[in-house]
Amino acid sequence: MRATVAAVREAQARQRAASKNDRRQSGRLKIAGGHRPPLQLTIALLTAVLLAAFGTSCSKAQTAQAKDLSVPDAPTVAVAKATVEDISRGIVLTAEFRPFQEIDVMAKIAGYVKKINVDVGDRVKEGQLLALIEVPEMADDQVRAESMLSRSQAELSRARDELQRAESSHTIAHLSYTRLAEVGKQRPGLVAQQEIDDAKSKDLVAEAQVSAAKSSVSAAEHQVQVSSADVQKIKTLFEYTRVTAPFSGVVTRRYADTGAMIQAGISSSTQAMPLVKLSENTLLRLIFPVPESAVPTVHVGQAVDVRVPTLHRSFPGRVARFAEKVSSSTRTMDTEVDVPNPDLVLIPGMYAEATLTLERRNDVLTIPILAVDIGSDESSGQALVVTPENRIESRKLQLGVQTETKIEVKSGLREGELVVTGNRANIKPDHLVRPKLAEIAAPPSS
């Protein structure tokens, strides 16, 4: 480069000497005849200008190169910006979906399956007819009960007639006794005392017959009530021959077919066979164990993010109930989350990962957790900050909520400042670096 500059200067000197000669010659020509300067002179002047410009650019390049050589090469470091965002801390628990309700539908009475209207996978509504049970002897029982009711009603009518007859006899006997007794008082000796005593005796007998008739009427009325209850019982048993769905759901299993003998649901479990298994799948529940350390933060209505790995989807849920007791064997508390499933996308038995939010902060300053050397108390730490002059500065930070990738900075940093996220082993404060923004990868999903 020095040789080039010397050559340029020498060419400039020659050009200046040639220019002087040309001016002298031009002056002579002008004096002699007033002619214009020759073409060679113009070309020479243009050449001189171009050489001067080239020399200036070379001088600038040489100066820049000398400046670069005076500063050592700065290492490139990965950095991230401090940003304001929402941050939350939670724990991920694994659980299995269970139906909100699930039962084996049993028959109340024993009989044969006359007809079954549903099969596995059918969706049913509350009150929908599932099956019909045939009990042939029940029709005879109903006829007998209705006949007993008619007989009881007839007995009641007869008892009432007997009561009316007894009351009439008592009225005549009492009237006869009253008259004889009155005559005996007014005219003693006119009526024999024996006749008065006979009349009184008949009056008392008639009164007793009235009481007996009333008791017979009461007994007949109670018998009618018993017979009516028997008839109603048979009708109720007939209603049990219609097996209906107790709630809306999905038939997940079918146990019996047409013609099968079904034992009454009140029999022992070894004899009784259910008709179908019914589960309510429009609302599912997750029961997962919450560690003892997180128990104080659990409350009803708490938001839970439910992720289903097999579907690669997440569903919202809320804490519906919890046991309010820590198990002595596992040191965990059972907590239930209700997850709406109106489209039946979720299937009971699927595994899910429930992220229980324990703490949340909105609009706080955060940086990647890789950029912080956390202290022993986890509330303070240190980070390397890149200044606007691209120099390293060590900062003490007050920390808050931590997640897998982010951490809250309460003090010691401002929004937009750059922190070193890469290897910090060979980087010291006041070192000159070349910052390069790097993306922090999300934690791998299990």
C-alpha cells in the first residue's frame, strides 16, 4: 500500500510539471496567434484529477485498516432482551379421564329380557327406554290384587249396611225403654217392672250392636286400603319392567340380549346381571394428586390447563372439588377438575397432563432463566448485561416468579437491555463483545 501511495505522489508531481510546460506553451500560442489549447493538455488534466481521487480513497482505506488492526477481535455472544410480559408458575400432574357418572343399569325385578333397544356406543337421553322385562306371573298377581280390592270394597259396603241396621234397632229399643220408664214414673204400678227391665236390656244390646257395626266398618275400610296398596304395588312393579336411562350418556357396555334371564337388582352380586353400562361423558373429571407443598394454593374455581398428548390439544378446566386431607402414605391431596366435553372429543381412559397454576404475575419484566446465576435464597441473582458500547457489565438482580424458561426481575434491570444467555465462562466485566440476539427454545413437551 505504501508503494502505491508513493507512485501516486510521483505521478502527481510529474503531472504538475507537465501542466506548467503546457501553460507556458499555451501562453506562447496565445500570443502568437490566439489559438485554443491542444487536446493533449485536456487529457492530461483529466488524468491528473482521476489519480488524485484514487489516491484519496486509498488513503482512507489504509486509515480504516490501521484502525481495525489497532482493536482486537471481539467475541460474539448470544443475548436476549428484557421484556415485559405475563408470567405464571405451575406444576404439571398426570391423571386419567373418568366419566362424571358411570353405573351398571340393573333391573328391579327378575324376568326375561323381552326387548333391548340400545347397544354399545349409543347416546341416550335421560328417561329413554333401554329395555323391556317380561314377567308372566305378574299379570296374574295384578288380577288377584284387583279382585281382593273388589272384595274389600264389598265387605265395606256390607259393614256399612250392618251399621245402619244396628243404628235403626238401637233407635227403636231406646225409644221403647224411654216410654216405659216414663209411664212407670207417672203412674207407678201400671207397667210391670219386668217389662221396663227387658226394654232397658234391649236398648243396651242395640247400642252394643251399633258399636260392633262401627268397628266392622273401620276394619273393612282398612282392608280396602290394604287391597288398594297391593294393586298399586303390582302397578309399580309393572313400571319396573320398563328400564329407562337415569341420566343422559353413552352406552359403553351391553351385558344382556333378548331372552336372557335377568335377576332382580336387589339379589346378591353373584346372581344379578346388569343390562348395560351407562356413562356420562359430556362432562369428565380428572383426579390428580397435588403435592403437599402446593396444597395451600389449591382453591375451588382455580384455572387448570389440561393437555392431551394423544390429541395434541389443550382444554380449559377448573378445580371443582378437593379432599381437604393429605394422604399419610403419599403426602398428596386428591384434587378433581371438571372438563366440559360437549363434542365427546375426549374419551374416558385417556391420559392428560394438568398444569395447575400456583402463582401468576401480569406485566412484569422477564428474562430467560439461562441468563441468571441464581443465589442460594432464589430471590436474588446475577446476570451479565451488554451495555450500549458493547461492553460487559455484571448486575445484581432481585428475582420473583420462575418458570421453566423465564424468570421475573423485580429490580436491577430495565426493559430492552441485553443479557448474555450463552456460555459465560470466558466473559468478564468490561470485555468488548459482539451481541447477537438468540431465540430461547421452548421446553420439550412430554
